[in-house]
Amino acid sequence: MKLTTLLCCGILVLFGVLAAVYALSGFDLLLFLCAGNLYAFRAFLSLAGVAALWLLFWLIAFRPTKPLS
């Protein structure tokens, strides 16, 4: 469970960096890494969506911030 959560966090950080490169330079690094293949591009984008949904589930189900209050 912990490994999955750390992996999802890493995926979202990677996509955040790729989005920042696109926002600052206009160069879509993810599309470049996919070699222009739109199916692979959409698959990687859906991977980011699944990672975000997993983290949302983890935050709701396990409440890691509850001991802070």
C-alpha cells in the first residue's frame, strides 16, 4: 500500500514537471518522449489520472493528516 502511494506520488510529480516544461517553453516533452504516438500519449495521461484518483482514495480512506489535529 505504501509503495503504491509513493509510486503514484512520483508519477504525479513527473507529470507536474512535464506540464511545467510545456507551460514555460511551449515544447510538449511528454509527446516528444512518446515519439508522437497519440495512443501512448493518451495512455500516459490516463496513468496520471489513475494516480490522482488513487491518492484521493488514500487521503479519504486512511486520513494521514488526522494525527496532526
